[in-house]
Amino acid sequence: MTSTTTSEPRAGVDGKGILITEAARRQLALLLGQQGSGRLLRVGVRSGGCSGMSYTMDFIAADEVRDDDDRYAYSLDDGTTFEVVCDPKSLLYIYGMQLDYSSALIGGGFNFTNPNASQTCGCGSSFAV
């Protein structure tokens, strides 16, 4: 059984940042809760992967946020919020990207839909621009 999105993907509370579906927001909130307080999600890209660039996601401590990072707050339906940070260079490649989550046994996990990608890999975690 797969997780289905019951509402439109949302940008950060300020209307900026990547689009995150409700299913992905719920899963991120669960994972962040397991990380402990003061953690944020860093999303970015790096060179490598099947198609030339790959997505990165990692939890970081609040004191690891750099001065030039963009920060976006996302709200959940229960009123709680979490923050996503992204460095300016990565944001050039992922601006407008949608992050979704599926609980499917095969092909499940976080999925990226990037309008800036000219080519994507079958694994779904790398792309070319």
C-alpha cells in the first residue's frame, strides 16, 4: 500500500523553498522527532551519481547553519513546524523541486521531482541539468 498525498505540496510558510507534499512533511516530522530537538533538514546537491549530480538530505544541528544558507519553515497540519536549509549553489539546481514520500515496499522512500533536470536516473536520486 502506498502513501497518498491528500493535499497540494507546500512551499515554506513564506511561500518560498522547495515544494514538500503532505506525505513527505509527515515523514520528515517523524524523522526529525527521532533526531531530538534543535535539528534541521539540509537539502542540497553534489557532483556525482548516475546522471552527474545527486541529491543530498541530512539532519544537522542548528549551529551548523551557515550565514549564506537559505532557511525555510514548513508547517504541519497539527500546527508544528520544521526548518529546511539549503546552500545558495544547490538552490540554483533544485528551486521549484517537489519532495514526496511513498511507503511502497518497492520504490518507496523520498522521491524528487525536479523541473530543472534535463535528465534523471532510474534510481531517482541523481539528475543532469
